[in-house]
Amino acid sequence: MQIVKQKKARRVDASPTTSVEEYLMKENRIGGSTVIISGRYPEKGNAINLISTELVLVLSGNGVIGHRGKETPIEMGDCILLKPKEKYYWNGHLALFIVCTPTWKSRQHKVIA
């Protein structure tokens, strides 16, 4: 078992609208983070994860996820599965918990037009 305390989480400001706390596990096959979004992320275009599958739980708030040219409303309690190479964006006021397998790395995350 491994416990990562919030005070040990690594904080990253991903954009002016988005902050992330990464809970770095010793196990490279899985990782988790909390994400706070106030607006649109990414601010333009879409995000894509080239390697990891992402399981996202909406902890609070509401907004939309943009995917394949459509916007789908999301709210507290909704769960979203994003497969590798799926293009998406978030828009709203949201607190998310995201589990990635394998562990999320910045080099596999891209913002594209």
C-alpha cells in the first residue's frame, strides 16, 4: 500500500484556467490527480493524451466536455473514460479526479488545433 498526502502532491498550473495536483505513485502503471478548471482547457483547440487511458470523475461543478465536434454536459458524479489519442476539451467550473494508466507524463500530453 502507498498513501500520498495532499501536502506531498505536486502542484502544476497547466494554464491560466487550470490547476493540477499530481499524486505521484511509486507504481508506474497508474497515477492520479485532482484538476480544478475555471473556464476552458485548453483555452483553444483540443487536448490529447498519446499513451494513457484516463478515467475522470467529476467531483463538483458542471460544464461540458467537447469531443468529436459535440459538447456533452457534465456535472458532479459523472464519470468519463478517455482513451489514448482521443481529442477533447473541458469548459466550465469543474473539480475533477483523474486516474491515468499508465502514469501520466507531460511528454505524452499535447494541445492541438
